[in-house]
Amino acid sequence: MPRRIDSAYKTRTVLGEETKFKGVLRFEDSLKIDGYFEGAIESPGFLMVESGSEVVADVNVGVLVVGGLIRGDVSASERLEVLPGGSIVGNIKCSNLLMAENTGFQGDCEMLSDPSGMDIFSVPLERLKKNIQRVN
């Protein structure tokens, strides 16, 4: 059974098991998804994708814990943790990655050396390429 980390990160908002939501989701603090979400997720905070849930979206958050399935590109500026049974189908950008046994990942992974000083959405392409070369 996947480990729940609710005690480590308190979640303020929950999209429950029977919830199906489509759109752009922005939040400041924390969110747990137990159901289905489709669209885009943006937050400097914490996102938990619970076991049995599905997210079809590009995700850009501070801390991300995945126990369910994410289909889309993922960016976690502080930490990305994939729990047993969790899966990501898409590209990953993060500075700290933990993947447990029995996880799934299909895509490319880019480890950022100093994500706090880099806004990937506003950096000129040439500067982004130089930063990436320094990490490799």
C-alpha cells in the first residue's frame, strides 16, 4: 500500500475521489487530488496526487508527491517524490527527485542545479541552454 505523507505536508484543499475537474488550477499553499483533474496546475506550494487518482495536465509546483498517475510535463522547483504505485508519463524538471520501488516513469528528466534563480518561463532560450549545459 502506498505511503501517505499527509502528516509531513498539511493539505488545505482536497479534490475528493468522485471529483472530476477540468481547467487551470492555481493555488498558493497546498492541494491534494484524490479524483480526476485535466488541464494545467500552477503553484509555488505543495501538491499531492493520491493513489488511484489521475491528473492529465502540465504541473508546475514547488513540492510534488505522486501516488497516482500524472500524464503531462512536471516541474517541481523544490522536490518531487514518486511513491510506490505512482507514475508519470511526461518530462520532469526538478532539483530533488525521490522515486520509490514499483514506480513508473516515461519521459526525459532534467535535474536543475539551482532552480530558485531560474524562471524557466521567462529566461531567454540561449541562457536556458547555457544553464542546462552547466548541469550536465
